[in-house]
Amino acid sequence: VIKPESCVPCGKRIKFGKISLKCRDCRVVAHPECRERCPLPCIPTMTGTPVKFEEGTLANYVSTSSPMIPSLVVHCVNEIEQRGLRETGLYRVSGSDRVVKDLKEKFLRGKTVPLLSKVEDIHAITGLLKDFLRNLKEPLLSFRLNRAFMDAA
């Protein structure tokens, strides 16, 4: 390590001169002893994000290789499953708008994954996930397949 970074699984700093591991695909950084606790599935970094990130489609946020799920979705769901499933009003209670906005900016503009384990309020993470899905130009259940979804229901 030349420039100190934070270990994604444990959240502690990796100091100058220490050994760290960095995934070639998703760019997640970890201590060697934290390797087994890295978030899965590995989400390769995107080659580019939409200029106005509130107006992209889901396809704008995925890489060309598997699992083709936006990293924001994977990391939020992993964190919510780890520490939020017993929380009352999990997706109903709002998190801080400022925290949600900051996290969204870090995910969509940053080069690394923000440490969601350091976010104290689980409602901010659920708010981030809701805000991301709500602001897509096309809904998760796409307009093109709307009739097929309705027939299936």
C-alpha cells in the first residue's frame, strides 16, 4: 500500500507499507486476512456511467460480464441482509436525505465502493436502494414487458 485505503469487509484502514489485496474486476480492497469476507458476487467496475445519472436505464449501470447486476444494488442488499432484517419499518422509514445523496454520488461517480458498514442508519441504505430504482428512466418491470407482467399476474 502506498496510498492508505479502507478494507471493505472490516472497514479498518490499510496503512502505508502494508500488504493488501485488490480485486481486478470490482476493485474492492481488503486485508489478506479479510479476503474470505469480501462481498459476493463480485461486480466488475463499469466502463462509464450516464452523464445525468438520475436518467439512465438499468442497463447503463451494469458491466458487460456476469452477474450483470448494478454494484449499488448488490452491496445495498448484502448490507441490508447482514444487519437490517430485524429492523422495524425497513423500507418504510426514510433515511437522511443528505446521507442518501452522498452515498449515491460515491457509488455512481467514485472509483471504489463506499463502506456501507460504516453507515450507522440502515434506513439510509434502504433509501439509497429505493432512490436508485425510483429514478431510473425505465422501471425495473420495463414498459416493453408491462403487458406480459400484467398477464402473468
